[in-house]
Amino acid sequence: MSKRILILVILVTVVFVGKVLFDITSDYGQVILSAERLSRGFATALNEHAVYTFSNAENTLDDLIQHLQERSSRAMPDERQLHRLLVNYRLKSPNSPFLFATTAGGRLHASSSDFPVRGLNLVNREYFQHHLNSRDTAPYISRSPNSLIDGDWLIFLTKRISNPDGSLRMIVGISIDPLHLNDFYRSIELGTHDRIFLFRKDGAVLTLEPFYKAFMDKIIPPTDTIRRELAKRPHAGTIHMEQGLVDETSRIVSYRFSNRYPVVSVVSLREDDVLARWRARSAKSAAGALLLVVLVGTLGLLVYRQVKALKQSEDKYSLISTTANEGIWMLDADDRIIYVNPRVGEMFGYPGEEMVGHPISSFMCPDQLADHEVRMRFRKEGGSERYERRFQHRDGRDVWTIISAAALIDDEDGYQGVVAMCLDITDRKMSEERQTRLEEQLRQAHKMEAVGILAGGMAHDFNNLLQSIMGYIFLARMSVEADSEAREYLDEAEKISGQASELGQRLLLLSRGGVALLRAAPLAPLILPLVSSELEGTAITGEFDLPDDMPHVTMDEALMKQVISHLTVNAVETMPEGGTLRITGATLTITAKNGLPLPAGRYVHIAFSDTGGGIPADNLPRIFDPYFTTKEMWNRKGMGLGLALCHTIIRKHKGMISATSPVGEGATFNIYLPVAGEDAPTPFSAPPQFF
């Protein structure tokens, strides 16, 4: 047994130690990989910033050279005029301390920093020697550890201006403060011992962070490690160096060469700092392994779980990334899209390349175009503003946005286009619309409840009076001859009293919903014969699309017949010359996204659509109000309770009824009733009957 225990202990120890070693190695690889990705990302960002800085400086020089060549192709400009010109271009480059120009002989001819300029000899400067020996018109980037003009540490970007015969006419240059680049470098959070460099391709140091003046005049020759890496990856890569460029420590070095300028950005991370947390974790894991060897069983399992927890925690670490939550686009002077970011494509449903070249107005809703034209005229005058705009998604739905737009104005060429940012507020707009609808529906429900209470009280008194009237009519008929003229009047009065009795029934139904005898039944067998009967003898065609598999609903069939009858009669009255009444049915699942004031669940949806004159927009919100009617008054058609009763009955069945009426397309009444057994309404009590 002891031998077995020993073997078991050895086996457990070997397995656990192997597992711990594997985790430590894997963790090491993950830490190094994360550091490499981080340094490469920073090197790319630094390179883009350097290119941006040099590009701005070069653009300033190009504008200056074009101005000089337009004025004269041979003679050196007057020193005073050139000084003023350099001052003007200096104002366009706030990050450049000064601009200058030298003669072909190497003498400083003019500077933006002072006038008259000191007669400095620049023959020994490397940029002068470069342009003297080369007719290349490309920009040259040089460094000056100690500027002859103001003593500062500067980077110079210079260009050669040649005479028509190719000889050197003059050199113009612009200075770049290395500390301006360092301001950006300091915005990148690195460790205390990490370093950032900007080299020329020949190894000359242009700047570094932290900034050391004593290091600025150095040229760093490439080591064998660097040469091998450059042979494999000439533009960008990561190197592990046993000795850093500044100190003797091992470092992870990432570099990025510029395709436009002979510069390379370097980010150097000290491996000791990168691996500090890993070493701490590794030491803890090793201690746990040793403890497990002593305790074996339970303690070993706890240590293993701890290591596993550490591994899972490390796996959750992710690199910092920045993404814009707002859509961004740029328009040219012809108001056509020249750039969109991915967020715009997500909002509108188009790939970015499909949008480029099209006017932004082609993605707007038609009713927004007139306002867009007004705002574009304002933009071409230089105006900036913030406003709401509704676009159309590729799938046809509306996309509401808040636009912040500004004009791109060039001092010489004027209006160049527009840059705009948009924030998607569609969800907020939809929420506001749903809230408005819900508030209106709640107001309607409260109003119907108040009217129902009033109607119930009136119905009781009305029924009592009506009983007396009908009794006196009965007695009067017994007192007159059958062929008497008064008998005809009494018959008519009895007929009208019957209509009044029907009105009383409606008032009671409006008050409490009528007698309820609820049972689960299908709607189609109820709808087909009743609608067909109402349409008989009219010039109206009935069309039915009621699937056989529609589920049952819990309903009072007598009440539901009244709803179907009222809706059919209304449709007939709106089509006196004939038309079509189409009745469709479907089953749908309602959620909060549907925007309907109903509990979530499965519902049967019945739609009554006619081809009549429709309902005016002003009347549509009031059609379910009691006694609201557009029909003729003082007869049976003027009671105005039909749709109000439909609303009350459907609400008592835990459903809802609504109406839509697009201009010139008739009207559609939509009924939603919960599927039986899933969301059946609670039975409601029946009111007392008086007649």
C-alpha cells in the first residue's frame, strides 16, 4: 500500500508540476505577446503622428516655394519681403518655431524669427551639404543639436530650389520643435523605464521620450539583431534585444518605418517591467506546487484551482482600443461623399465603398430634402450647426440622427466641402413615440371608463322611464279602435321606444361590457357567415384570408358578433357606390418592441380593410369616443356608440382595437385578441338587465 501511495504521490507531483510549468510557460508567452502587440500599436501611432507633423511642414514649404517661383525664377527675393513672407507662412504652422532661407553660397538670407537676419554661415550644416551635392527636390530631414538662430534643439525639414539650369538657387527650410512631438509621446502611458525614439533611417536621433539633450547628437548603428530583423521585415516589426539603445537591460523593441519620409518610430519596453507581474505569479504558482507535494490531495487541488483562476483572469485582459460611437463623413465641394467611417455603414446598412461618390441626400427620407437644401446653402456660407435629421436605412426603416456639421473653408479656394458627425437616436425617438401612444391610449381608457360610469347611471334611470312610457303606450292602444288614426301614431311611438330600448342596452354595454359567456372558440366560423349576411344585397365584394390553423380565443360570441357587425356596417356605409371589404387573420407574438400596449404573448390579429373614402386625419384619434359621429343626426345613424362599444367589448376581452387610414386608401380596423389558454382575459361580471 505504501508503495502505491508513493507512486500515487510521485504521479500526482509529476502531473501537477508539469501542469504548473505549462501554465507558467503559457502565461509567459501571453505576457510577451501582449507586450509585443502593445509596442507595435504604439509604434504605428507614433509613426502616423510623425508623418502628420512632417507632412504639415512640407505642405507649408511647398506653398512657400510655389509663391517664390511665381514671383521670380532666378533672382533672390528681397530680404525684407522674404522676411514678411516667411512670417506669414510661420503663422500657418504654429508648431514650427521659424522658417528660413539660405543663399546658394550657404549664407542665411532671411528668417521668420528676426530682421535683419544675422549673417550666419550654414555651409557646414548637413541639410546644406545634402542639397548642394544632390539635385533631388524631395524634402530632407536633418537635426540640429544647437540651432544657430535661437540655440534651441530643433529638427529641420528643408527643400532645394533650383535655377532653370539645375544649379542651386536657394534652400528653404522649416523648423520642428522636438518637444512638440514629445507632447504627443507623453500622452501615451508607458512604464517608468520605457522609451520612445524617432530616428532617421541612418540612425540619427531626432527626438526621444524622456528627452535627453546629451543623447540628441548620437547616431545609433544597427546591431546584428536589428539587421537580421530588417532583412525579414523592412517596414515594421518587433525585436527582442539583450541590450537596449539607452541602457544595458533586455528590451522588447517595436519599430515602424514611414513610407513617405526617411524616419522610423521606435517603442522600447523594458522586459523586467513587462515580466514583473508574470514573475510574481510564477513564484506564487511554484510555492503552491511545493505545498501540494507536502500535503498532496486537497491542498494540491486548491493550489491548482488558484493557478487556473489566475490563468482565466489573465485571459480576460485585452488590449486598449478606441472606436468611434458616432458616424463621421466628409463631403466634397459638390456635396458628394468622399469618406465615411464604419459606424455610418452600420447605421444606414451600406458598405462604406457603396456610399462614397453619392450625395448624402440620396440616403435621406424624401421629406427631409427641402430642409437639407436650406442647410447646405448655410454651410456654403461657412456656417456650422447641430440639428436632427432622418435618414432611410437600406431595409427601408427610418434612422433618426443628431448631426453636427461644419463647413471646410479654404482661405484661397473658399468652400471645399463638409465634415459631419452623426449620433443615432432612433431608439430614443421610437421610445418617445411609444410613450406618446401609450399616454394617448391611457387617456382614452380613462375617458371611456368615466363615460361608462356616467352611461351606466343614465341607463338605469332611462330604462325606468322607458318602462313607464311603454306601459302607457300599451294602455293607450287598448283604448282606441284598431282602424283609428291614433293607433298608427301609437305604433310609431312603440317602434321608437324599441329603438330607445336598444340605446339603453348599448349604454349598459358601454358601462360594463354586457353579459359575458366566455368560452374558447375560433373566430373564422363567426366572421364568415355574419359578414356575408351583412354584405348581401350590396355592391360590395367580400374577400377573406382567414387561415384554418388560427388558434382559438376566449370570447363571448354574442358580444363579438356585435363587434363584427358594427365594423361591417361601418364599411358598407363608407362605400355607397360599391367596393371591397377585405378581412384577414394571422397569429403573431407581441413583445415590447411591437409598441402595442398589450402584455407579451401570442395574439390573433384580425384586420377589416375597406376601399372607401377613409377617415380624415383630424377625426382618427376620436373615432372610439362615445357619441362622436360624422353621420347625419336625429335618426338611428346618429347615436355614435358603435365604435365606442367595439372598443369597450374588445378591451373587456383583454385585447385592443385600433384604426389606420392612409390618405386615399380607405380605412383598416385592427383587432388583437389573446390566444386562449396562453393569455386568456379574466371573466368580467354581467350588469343587471332592466328590459
